[in-house]
Amino acid sequence: MTEDEARQQLVDAMRALDARGLNRGTSGNLSVRFASGMFVTPSGVTPDRLTADLMVFVDGDGRVAGGSARPSSEWRMHMGLYRRRADANAIVHCHARHATILACAHREIPPLHYMVAVSGGASVPVAPYATFGSEELAEGVVRTLDGRLACLMANHGLIALGPGLEMAMAIAEEIEEQAAVYCGTLAIGGPKLLERAEMDRILGAFRQYGQRPNRD
């Protein structure tokens, strides 16, 4: 992926989040791993005003080149994940409505449906609350995502990661769908949960799901 492609991917993805109702206004942020650092969306710019040249490169030491836009206030969270997770090449953080409702209630998404497993676990946990943009928030999210692909962020929203931006976006969208289903079941008495053994089978099946390279 070239620098120009990385920058444009972030523009397109932020606009897609808005179009799909997964984010609003200047909330949320995206990043992609690039060279020794990452490109991350700028702070305080609405999707309709984003351009490729506004995407901010932050190097592995957290430095931003002079003359660049100011990076998202959550850049430390993104960088912390890239440092800990070799499998992560893209990160999506958004304020999708139902996921944020559950995050504000500090309520994880339980194993009510097999698609919860897209999170990388039998449930979608909630990272502890800390002020946005803080080192404490970054550290809490990094800990909560250990071994997982998505989590909720207390009183905040959701975050998902993946090997590429398309996959990270798809995981975030599915987590919002599962959050909506869970909220719906709570209105009619609560869900009947899948057993742990079944979720273990599902997680195993997910590791083999989809297309695989032909090794013949």
C-alpha cells in the first residue's frame, strides 16, 4: 500500500462510517499501520471536509512532522495497539449508537448469537473508563483487547482492529449489530445465551471460515 492509498483509504472509511450510521460529526477516528508508524485521522474534522492530505503520519516514537494537521486525540490508543498487536494493521474507533448505549451502561455483549465471535471471544468486554485522549484510556483499551478484535469503551463507544481497514470496519459494523440485537432482547426479558462449549466450537469454526489461499 502506498502513502497515497493509505491516506485515501482513511478518507473513504470515515465517510463510510458516517453513511452507515456508525459515527456522527467529528467523533471517532481511524488509523492504518504504515512503515514504522501509522496514518491516523485528524482531530476535529467532519467526514465531508476530510481530504487525503489531512491524514496525519505519526512515527513509532509518537512524533508528528511539522506542518501536519493535529492527529486525533486518541492517537496514543492506536499507537499502543500497534506496538502490542503484530496482527493489527488497521483500527476503527466509532460511537455507534447501540454499542455506545451498552458502553454507557458498562454492559458487555454476552454470547447471545454466534456472530458475537467476530470479536475474537465469547463476549464483547468493556474497557474501563478514562478521559478521552489520555494514556490511561489507551492502556485500558490495550489491556481489554488482549487476544480480541473488538471491545466496548466505557461511557465512550467501540473499537475494532483487523489485518486491514476493510476487515476492521466489518468487525465494527457487526459489533454494532450485535449491540442492537442485545438491546432489543433486553426490552423483552433478556436473551437466552449460548453455552460456553458452543461458543468454543464457534470460535474454532471462525478460525477456518471464509476463503483460504490454495496451497496445491
